[in-house]
Amino acid sequence: MKTFQNKVAAITGAASGIGRALAIELARRGCHLSLSDVNTQALEQTAEAARAHGVKVTTAALDVADRDAIYAWAEATRADHGPANLVFNNAGVALGASIEGASDEDLHWIMDINFWGVVHGTRAFLPQLRASGEGHVINISSVFGLVAVPSQGAYNATKFAVRGFTECLRQELELAGAPVSATCVHPGGIKTNIARAARYDSDSMRALTGRDPDEAKARFEKLFRTSAESAAKTILRGVERNARRVLIGADARVIDLAVRLMPTAYQRVVSGLTRLSIR
């Protein structure tokens, strides 16, 4: 896909962050949009900003944890725009807790959104992407889909799962000769509100990191160096060159290299840095 002009893109989590930036950048390039989010007020603000570029934009209130709602949105997208060319499974949440400290409810919550939301979003739109004759699935994993970090076990599990799912999907599409491709995206620290919107288990966070949730949020946000707008442009460049994997930010590139050089030894490094941080 060398141009986005007159294509149709479906984006989850489009009310803010990377999803919003993707919507506006795609609209600037002449791409029509089907946008969704649970935050309908902010979603409409994104839609208005995108419409200013003269493209057709539709919106839907959507909880990606709801399989039936995702499939209904996909059908509404087809009815409003014709077959979609791109689906960006971007919506996601975070959970700060130890493996033992996390509640079953929170584990199901993050898995339903971060993993099953991607699975259902992909499967709901694949028939349309095939029918378009030029389709692309873009699934947002994380740098935490490359490296595991204490207190992020549940988040790690979902993002590693997205990575495995997407890499397998890409291979299966190639073997089938489908007119569809797939890219897995691994953002590093992006300036979004994901840390502020995260759930935390205070006791296990203090035990693992020496910080309460408010301190942990502040520390994470200090590491967010890349703007959502820059991330969106990097993702679209990856789609244009049909990349299998897209790393966003210098931190993501450094971590990717470290894991390649130290596939298991990096765990001792991370543990040591965490102990030093607590002291």
C-alpha cells in the first residue's frame, strides 16, 4: 500500500493518543475513516479534526472487549464506506500489579481489551480487507511485547500475545496469497494517557517497586518521550514499506537490541535496575 488516498481505515481507541494521531494523519492524506472508542465525547473531537481535511468520517461508541459489538461495528463500516482497506487495532489499557497481587477481575479486564479486542477486530475486518483487494492489519503491541518487566506481568502477557498473533497472521496471509498484509507495532514511551488511565494494585506495586501508584504513574510518564503524532507517522511509514515489525522511539530500538543480544540475561539486568531504583 503506497498511498492512503481514498482508502478506508477503521481505528479503535481513536479518541486520544496514537489512535487520534493516526486518524488525523490519515485524513490529511485523504483516507476515509471509521472511528471508535468508549469515550464518545473525545471521539467526536477527533472526528471533527479529521473532517476538516475533507474526508468522510463515521464514529461508533465501542468497547473492544465486546465481541458482538466489534462485529456490528465492522458491518456498519462496510455499510457506510464499502470494504475497509486498513484496520488499526489500537485500543488498550494498562495494569500495574504483581502476578500474585492482581485480581482475577483485573486480569480478565486487561486480557479482554488488549488481546481479545485485537483478535476480534482482526477477524471481524479480514473479509472486508480481502474484498478490498489491498488490505492491511495493524496491531499495536508494545515495547513490553519484547521485554518483560516486574509489575507488568499481565500487560506483558497481552502484548506478547498480540505479537505472536500478528506474526502468525502475517505468515498465514502470505501462504494463502491473500491481498492482505499485517504489521505488529511496538511503541516505546509515547506521550499518551495510558499510565493515568491504568489500574494498579497498591500493595504489590509498593512491594515490587518501592512506589505507590501515583509515584509509579509519574515515573512512567517521565519516560514518555515520543509524541503520538510522531508515532502515527512512523506507523504509516511501516505500512507503506509493508514492514513486519515497527519499533517506535529510541527506547524501543535500544530494548529490542538488548533482548536480541541478551535473550535471557536481560532479566537479571532488569531485576538489578529495579533493586537499585528501590534503594
